[in-house]
Amino acid sequence: MVEIGQVAIVAAFMVTAYAGFVGFAGGALNGRDLATSARWGFYSVVPLLLIATASLIYAFVNNDFSVKYVAENSNLAMPRIYAWVAFYSGNAGSLLYIALAFSIMGAISTKVLSTRLPYTSPYAVGVMSIVLLFFLGVILFLANPLEQLSVIPEDGQGINPLLIHFGMFIHPPFQMLGLISVAIPFSVALGALLAGRGGRDEWVDQGRLWGMVSWLILTVGLLLGAWWAYTILGWGGYWAWDPVENSALMPWLAMTAFVHSIMVQKRRGMFRMWNMVLIITSFTLAQLGMFINRGGPVPSVHSFAESTMGWIFLAIMGLTLFLSVVIFILRYETLKSRGSLESFLSREAAFLGQNMLFLLIAFVTLWGTVFPIFSEAVDDTTMTIGQPFFNKVNGPLMLLLIFMMGVGPLLPWRRATWPMILRMLRVPLGFGILIGVLTWIFGVREPWAIFSFSICGIAVAGILQEWARGTMSRHSRGEPFYQAFPRLLAANRPRYGGYVVHLAIVMLGVGIVTSSFYDVQRDVVMKPGDTEKLGKYTFTFIDVTERTFADRLEETARFEVWSGGRSLGYMYPYRAFYPEFRMAATGGAINSTLLEDFYLVPSEFREDGQAVFRVLVNPMVWWIWASCPVLVLGTLLSLSPNSRASRRRLSLSNLSKESSGTPISRPGAGTGS
Amino acid sequence: MACSGLIEVTDEETRIKKLNKSIMCPVCPGESIDQSQNELAGYMRDIVREKIDQGNSDEEIRGYFVDRYGPVVLMEPPSSGLGVLAWAVPPVGLVVAVIAVWLTLYLMRRRNLGDKGSREDMNDESLVPELSPEELKRYSALFERNVMARESKTKTGDEDQ
Amino acid sequence: MVVLITILLCLFPASMVLYPLVKRFSSTAPAPEDESSLRAELERRWESAIDGLRGTELERSIGNLNDGDYEWLKEVHMREAALVLKTLELSESEEDSLMERINGELAKTRLGSEGPEAQSDGF
């Protein structure tokens, strides 16, 4: 079975190389059959990689320790279902996962591209094939998950205990898929450039589609990661500006900029060069992300997929960047703008400013992430750049971003006048100030917190203002309220989908701001029977239960908890020690409400029966997770396609047939088309 | 809001928390001693408390740890020496970004004003740029009829923004 | 057994890539519309003009635009749509006259054996 998987990988490698070469050839020679052959070759990679994956999972499920990767990442004690997690938990396996996921996504996008952009798609397939070829090459020659050992061990080393959590079923796959998915809009854009078809915005619709899909996956991956860190890592936080986290954030920032500025190109034919630059930057940052994830040049809490081969990723990133820049320079003449800027005060200009802000944040994040290496190289002293730095620097920048998010959609296209802007900003600004005052009245004294809430207020008010006015105007034309709003949404899906996403971001922002400024934490030493208080919560430590499993020793504490006078029942924070890994994993017990989370985590169980617990009250954390489904909904709404009925081939005769008047007379009219 | 659950936190607690968040646990990469549950972190937290009781200032406490572990133990770079560079780059970046945006917009605007004749279709030889007023009227009429027809036929959910 | 599967695993992608080359779909299926063609460009511009008009109407009904700006924006979009229509008309009439000429030539060469039916073959 293992051999079958290995053959499958080799076959996949060869056919991918074929698809790359023939794709470009088909495009250049205008050979439709060549292009089809390349496409079908790319499609055929999917079942091949599925077979390879199946053989690996089969080896896991059957405890086949002759396979080196299985021996390193699982053991007899591991529950079978974790074979899925073990599959991508190590370096070689995660590469296979990425190759598989990318081939599936690439196949789908190739199919769509072949109908929508028939003459660009051969080049796009070529680019996608090269990207895939890189991964398959690394798998084949450097890190083969199906490599076999000559001496078969009795038992494997086992899976990293931190990975035994529900979140690990979804966060890493999503995150890795998100990073590689950036290659799809990149392939479309670069393919268009190569095909010489970048200059008439042919690729923009598909670029927007795949860009938004990629962005969505990246966003969900990030939120899932934060959620996993919060619930399993047990330090009561969800984001630490850790290098691996940052490496996922940077491409997200660039892609967010891209999905906005691509709208400008779609609408006005502007920013053609800028969008190319943006998508190349996004993909480069995604590759950098993969490098940091694997290479471990900067120490991180996260580096479970550590290896020394990160440098090859860096090399490929450099090569991709170099080639992209060369192609861009060769073709940039075709990218002159169609439309032009009519005013500094316009949505186009605001988008440019917003884009720069996103890139600035990405740059600052990058700077902070690599500075330790830089200081080491220059001064021989390693300096740490930790949370305080990033919070102080990126915090205000992100606040500025939320402000722009609130104000931007109110700016009209092309040009705006000050009276118009002031009229539209009246209500949101007023509401923001009101929020600021209210928070002051309620006792909030942190200036940054007040400021942040005000800005979130502006953003919310701007959105709700338009929704209200739109609904009212439809109502005044005869629609009942309950119909007016849904129809308003349905008739303007991209616009309102965007608003829903912005609302989700405000939810996220409010959750982050409140929990950052107003979290409370205490370490307490308790013995069974003790009762402590934190805020309105009272908790009694009842007992500890010890359980021994094949691979770990688990100590679970039982608490009874009250909020005010009301009983919240029992909570069971635990700590598990894995002797083989010399690692301890903690599981916090969380009681979550809309307003705050009560969080209990054990730090230490002592010999004398006493135990040290960390207790936290984190306000508004629920809103962070709740923003995710809202965001997904908004993105899907924004992406939902036009109904087919309204798509009719554009022609004069069609138009004149539809109209009630006489058709336009044309010289030498035939039977019509 | 969350203020109903706002807990009374003493100034000293706040100070301790801030200090703890600014010192890194040397054996746990990237975690502050406030965050880490490692033994050493707990030990260091005790030292911080002790020194505060003894009346040391924040600077002195941080300096104590730097002497023992090197500057790497500080979560954020100091404002002297190479650390200045770390802090300086972001604001400089902001200034550069603002200038870049302004400059780009200025150049785009100037190019627009310069080519008064061929505003929309600068790169397009394919579309005919001239449109006489009668043509505009004729096409607008056709367009209105077409668009009106479509709009009245479909209620909602059919069309898109 | 393994050898057999190996052979199959190699034959599968090979046949996938060879099939289109053998079958030569391009000789039977019509060429897809070029996304860079004038018509495709016109379609895009048309959609953009329609979207723009709809957006303008929406902004007007919300109250984001005053009368002057609304009229101006409407004209901008109308102009774009009109340009599309004019170009379309010109290109269609070009196409029509071209078609007529070709059909005329065809009719001449077929010496009237098929006659007028030769006209409406697709192009």
C-alpha cells in the first residue's frame, strides 16, 4: 500500500510537470488541444494525490511503523481518529496535505477559468502547475511522508499532545489551505499578464472571485487559530503576535487590500498595475508565511512542524518574486489605466489610502517579526519583540483602519464634495461621539478604549444608516417593511454583503478592545474545600481526580461556581502530563456568556494537595468568535452570482426586441443575429 | 456593559501586571512571565513582587533581569541603542506611506487634468470616443426603454448591484 | 499486484493527457469567445454601466446624492452605455456588411445550385 502511494506521488509529479510545460506551450501557440491536454493533466493529479493520502492514512490507521513519518507522528496509544490530524501535523505530511488541497482547489478553479477566460486559462494552469510542482518536488526529493525505515520500531513516538484537541481537526487544514489558496488569484493574474491579456480587465471577475474565496479561508483560519489558542493553550489569550501567527496575518492583510482595490479596477478600470503588485505581494507574503512556519528562524510557541528545510521555501519565494517582477516589468505597458482619478476626495482615493494602511501594518508586523534576527546579526544581541511592541504600534493603525472602514463606504465614486460628505457623516460621527460619552459615563477611563469604542460606533452607525435609509426609500415606494429590507439586500448583494462583513469586523474589534483592556487575572493557591472570589464569581475547589492513560497522566479539578448568587454548576479544568514528550497540556474550563468569559486554568498540582490556579475574567470574548459566521455569511452574500435569467447576450437586436419601440434601423439589415 | 462585571483592581496589581507583561520567560519562547505557566516564570513573578515590596522602581526591576539574562528578556526593545531603530521604523513607515499615497494621487490627478481630450479611453483604440448629442439622445432612449423594461419585469432578487 | 497498480497509476494520467490530443476537440467544437475580444469588452463595459446606474439610483434613494451629482453621475453612466451601443452598432453593421459580402461571394461560386439557402450559415 505504501508503494502504491509512492508511485502515485511520482506519477503526480510527472503529470504536473507536463501540465506546466504544455499549458504554457498551448497558450503561446494558441493550441486549444494542447491547453485541454494540460488541463486534463492537472485534473488527473487530484485522484493521484488522493491515493497517496489514502495510503498514508491507511498506514496511520494500521500502525504501520515501517513508514518513518508514521513512526514519528503517532503511536499505538493514539486514538485512530487522530490519524487525520497526524497526517498533517509533521512537515512531510503537511506538504502532502497542501499539495492535495491545492490540486483540488486548482482543479475547480481551472474548470471555471476554462469557460470564463478560455485564452488566459492555459497560462494560469501553467502557473498553478509550477507552484504544485514545487511542493511535489520537495515531497519527492526532500521530505517524503511515505519514506520507509529499514529498522521497524515497535512503537511510534506519538503525536504532539497539544494537537489532541478538536480545534486541531480544522485550524491547521484551514490555515494551510488559506496560505496556498492565495496562489489561485495569483495564477489568474500572472496568467493574464503572461497571456498579454491583463490590460482590459478580462481577469478581474475571476480575480475577485478567487481572491475573495482565498481571503475567506485565510480569515476563518486565523479566527480558528485564535479560538484554539484561547481554549487549549490555557493562557487566557487568543493572539500573541507570535511569528507563526504574524506570518499568517501578513498575507491576510495584503489580500484584504486586494479584494477592495480589485473593485476599483472592475468599476473604473483603474489600479491595474497596483492590483498586479498587490497580488504578487500577497503571494510572496503567503510563501514567507510558509517559510516562517517551517523554517523556525524565529523562536515560536507554535513551531510544531519544525524542520531545517525552511530555507528552500525562502529560495522559492525569492525566485517567484523575481520572476513575477520580471514578467511585470516586461508587460507593464499593457496595464495603463482606463479610468482616471477625478478627485482626491473620492472612494477611489480612499481605497488607495486604505490599501497603503494595510500594507503598512503588514510591513510593521514583518519588521517586528524579523527584528530579533536583525539585531542578532548586527549587534550580536538578540532583542525580543513581543506583544507590547505590536499592540502599541499596530493597535492605533488598526483603529485608523476601522475608522476608514466606517467612513469609506459613505464616500461616493469619482468625486465628492465636502457638503455632501458632511451630510452623510453627520449621523455616524454624532453616534460615535455619543458612544464615547456613554462609555465615559459607564466608568470607562482608558483613553484608547473610549476612542476605540467611538470609532466602532461610527462604523456601525454608517452601516445602519444606509440600511435604514434604503429600507425607508423602498417602503415609501410601496413595499411593506418586512419585504423592503430583504429585497434591498437581494438587489444589491455585493454591496450589502460587504456591509455585513464590515459589521462582523466591528464585532471582532469590540471583542478585542474590551478583552484587551478589561481582562482581569489572578493566580490563587487553593486546597480542596477552599473558596475564592473574583469579581462577581465565587468558586469552590472541590477535589482532584487523577487518571492514568497509556500516554499521559491527567489531573482534573472539580469546581463549583456561582455568578452573583446564581449557580453555574461544575467546571473541570485539567492538566495532562505526557512523560514521553516531557510536556504538559492544560485544558481551561470556560464559562462563556455574551458579556464575559469566566476562565479557570490549573497551573500546578502540588504534592501536598494544594493547587495553583489561574482565574480570568475576559469580557466580550464571545463576540470575537461570533463574528466568524457573520463574516462568512457576508462574504457568501457578496459573492453570490447574478441570476442566469438576466444574462443575455448583448446585441442591438436583442435590445431592440426587448424594447417596446421600433428597432433601430441598420444599414443592410439581415435576418438579425 | 462589561462594567457590571468590572472588578476592583488595585493600582499595584495593575503595575505588577504591566511589569510582568514586559518581561519574557527565558525558557518559553515569546511568552511573558505574566502569561507563562512555567515554574521559572512563577519564580520570576515572585521576585517581581518582592522587589516591588522592597521599593524598587520598574526600571530597576527590569534592569535586574537584563543583568541576569541579557536584553533578550525584555518583551519590547529598549529605547536606547539598537532598540531605537525598532521603534523608529513604524512611524517613519507611516510618514512614507502617507507621502506615497498623496504623491500617487497627485500624479494620477495631474495626468487626468493633462489629457483633457481622451479621458476615459486612454488605452483603448477599440471604443469610439466621440458621441454627438443626437447619438447620446438616441442611445439613451433605447437604453431607457431596455433598462425600464427589465426593471419593471423583474421585481427583486434577479438583478444585482 | 503492486506492479499492476503501478502500471495503472501511470496509465491513468497518461491517458488523461493524451485523450484530448487524440480526439482533437478543437476541430469539432467552435472556438470559445475570446475574453479579450471587442464583444467581451463591450459586455463588461455594459455590465459596468448598468451596475453604475443601479448604484446611482440606490444612492439617490438613500439620500447620499443631491440632484446635481445624481444627474451628473447618471449622464456619466449613460454615456458609457451609449458608447457601448454605438460601438456595438458599428461593429454589428460591419459584421453584417461583411457577412453579406461573403454570402454574396459564396452564392456566386456555387453557381446557384444551392441558392439562397447558402446565406444563413453561421459564421
